[in-house]
Amino acid sequence: MKENNELFGEVISTYTVNDAIEDGIFLDAGRFYGFRVVATTNFIETFEKYALVAIMAQAMEGTRKAIAAGMSDIIHIKTGVKTVWVSVDISAKVVTIMLPEDY
């Protein structure tokens, strides 16, 4: 089913979060405050498990603040190695954790 977008016209195709999980691009990381949390496999493979836990804790704290403010946001977390982006999409109720090169 093709949809029509007032600004851009007819939608040619879509690629959903579920498509990205099936293709191995995203890993389903669970739920937080009713939001689906996904992370890119590149992000997961870049850090060792203890660093992942610390980054995820920072990501969820930033997510909690964005949800409380009722606004979508992109949170930047600086680690000793790389910057991590956390995209909080209020309307879709999805949090995506990724490296900048994953965008």
C-alpha cells in the first residue's frame, strides 16, 4: 500500500525497525518507560560488556530526561574511545543507540 505524503509525495518504500532487526542491523535491547530500545550491532560489537553497561546506563538516563520533557532528542555520550548517539523518538516510542558512522 502506497501512502501519500503532503510534502514529499508518494512514499516509494519503507524500512522499519523490525526490518532492521531481521537484517541484523539492529539488536532489540528491550523496553524502557514503554519505549522500544534498539542498538546497532556495530555499537554492540565496538565495546566490551562492562563499557556497554555503563554507556547503556547513561543512554537510559538521557532517555528518561527526554521522555519527561516530552520531546524527541539526540543525546551524545562521549566515551574514551568513541562518541555514541542516542536517538529518542517520542512519536514512534523508539530509542536507537548507535555510533555516528551507523547513521
